[in-house]
Amino acid sequence: MGEVTRRLGRAFGLGRSVVAISVGSVRENAGIGLLALGIALALWLFVAQEENPRITVDVSPAIRLRMVNVPEGMATLGAGEPVTIRASAPRNVAENLNVTDFQATADLAGLSLGVHQVPVRVEHSGNGGGVRVEQIIPGRVSITLETLRNVIVPVRLNVPQRPPVGYEVIESSVSITPLTVTVFGPEGLVIRVTEAVANLDLSRANDGLLETNVTLAATNGSGTVIEGVTITPTSARIGVQVKRTLFARSLAVAPKTKNVPGPGYVMASIEVQPNTVVVQGTLEALDKLEAVSTDEIDLIGAVSDITQTVRLSLPHGITMQNPLQSFQMRIRITATVGRAIFLVPPTFEGLGSGLTATSSTSSLEIEIEGPTPQLRTLLPAQIRAVANLAGLGIGRYDAPVTARLPEGLRVIVIRPGQIPVEVARQ
């Protein structure tokens, strides 16, 4: 392109020289002068075209079609389909074209009631010259003209998003201004409109008076919005009083049980996690609470620890702020510690070979301490009262006695602590 430009520039310079020479002799030959001027102009236009050529572009998105010269007393049914266009312009203009540079219209002047095929006209109204509309899609549109009609309908407040939990609308406080509005448009649409609805979002409402303007929507008896009609005025002033009805408070969770563990066992400890809960209710209901109890866990016959998910026993009108929160109760069950006395015959160990031992004490009284359930099932045969005679020869001795017990038990006292023993030959 640069080389072409340079060559054309030289040609253009030559053309200017020709013009200069021709001007000097214009009186002698006016035709040659005009020819030289035409050649120079053509060369200039060629160079300009090469540097900034005309290109064709699709303008997007589609352009909204506007109806003009609508006959008095009539209205169009529907807004017509959107229009897409293709336009050409010098490159530096075409690359910056957008939908705001164009106006698409359908001229309805002189038309009667009914359906008409109307040509679409598109004009460029933006900056930049040399813009030409090459294609309009669609080139014609179907337009229905109906009698323009109006009707007065009531305004109704609709609250699709209610206030947050704990708040409510005081129905007697609702105010709507105006109470009625005028709807006008094509007769086929207007006759379907029964009310103008103000949809008010109260999902973020707080305690107090809310006043706001709400855009109205024309609807039929089923709540379907009717498009293509005009509402006057377009909005209503809505006033509502929102009142806080529920309050939140953090309370302790009190674990609750019934009955007692099995014989010989006691509940050593009890806890619930989490040990607090946030509940909500009226102030009157909350003021009656100091804690919230769990459902009862039955301990009857329990001989081991209990871990169980529990629910809260909530009074009427009280709810948890987080209804999905769960609570786990842990109860530690332990055996009680008791004492028991057993009569056990003495036994001997450690005697040398060929020796025998006898004692005038036929039984010893052994007091044992341990878990009550274990003591209840302990048999005398499981207890040994042992006198160790290792290293003793023939003779009489007072031998100390020790007790050997099952694991988990301990000796409190042995009576007597030693017994007379006679060692003799077999």
C-alpha cells in the first residue's frame, strides 16, 4: 500500500505539473487544460479510496422499530419485530457504527383499522459521512391497527418477597396513591386488563414505615402481565408499616434425663454440645425462659456411657434461629465403689521339699473394695489368702498373709494379718 501511495503521489505531482502548463496555455487550448484537471482529480479520488476504502458491516444488535404517524384514535397491536441492517461507509466511519446511529421507522399515515404490510425505513443520524444503508431485514413488517381504548382499573399491592423472619406488615397501615389508574392502548389488549399491580419487595424491610414509588404492571385476572399498553400514571406511591414481632436471645441448653442407671452404676457427668442456642419468639415468651431443655434421655439399666443426638424441647411460640442446628448429649456412666467381706481359707506356698504345713486358723476375713457390680459377682474361690513359707524349716511360726484378687479390686484389711503355722516332715 505504501508503494502504491508513493507512485500515485508522483502521478499526482505530474498531474499538477500538467495543470500548471495547461493553465499557461489555456487560452490556446482550453480542452487540454480541462482534461488535465480531470485526470488530477481522478488520481486524487483513487488514492483516497485506496487509503480509506468503503466497507460493508452488519450493525448489531437489532434496532427497535418505531411507529410514526399513527392515525388518531388508533393504536398498534404489538411493537413490531426488531430490525437488523447492513450498511456501508468509509472504513474509518464503518468501524465505529452502532445502533444508536440509526433510526428505524414504520410510517402508518393514512392507514385504516386492520392488518397492514408496512415498509421499514432506516436513516443514519449519527456522526460521519458517506454512510449508506445497503440492506434492511425485514424490509416490511406486519402491523395491526386497532381502536385506541382506555379503561380505569384499581391498583393492587402485591408483596412477592415478604419481610424477613421476625417482621410482618401491619395490613391496616397499607396506603396506595392513587387507588385507580388509566390504562390505554389497542382495544384487544386493554379489554384484558383488570388491575394494575404494584410489586413491592420487602425482603430487606426493617421495623418502621416504608414509603416508596412502585412501577405498575397491567395484569389480567390470573396475574399475567399484559404488554403493549400504557398506564397513567406509571407508578403508585405505596406506604406500609413493618413491625418486628420476633426477637432473638441466646440461652443455655439444659440436658434432661429420666430414670437411673443399672444396679451398681451412677451417672458421673452429663454435658450437651453446643451448650447454648439462639432462639426467637415474642418478648413475652422469651422473658419466661432462663434455659431451654433437651428431650429426656432414659438412663434405665444403663451400664456404659451414652452419646446421643437430642432435640430441644421448645415452648409454644419459641423456635430456633437455625432450625438445622443439632445437639449431642454425652453421659458418662460409672460403677459405684463398694466394700465386701469374704471368708477365705489360708493357702501355703514356698515350702521346701519333703515338708508340710498346717495352721490352726481355718479361715481369714478379707475386706475388699472395688466396683459394686464386680463385687456382686465375686466368689470366694476367686480370692486367695497366701502365707509364704519359703526358707522355713521344721518348726512353728507366725506367718504373714497376703491376698491375691482379680484385677480391679484391692484389699482393705486381712484379719488376722498373720496366722500360726507348724512346719513338719511329710
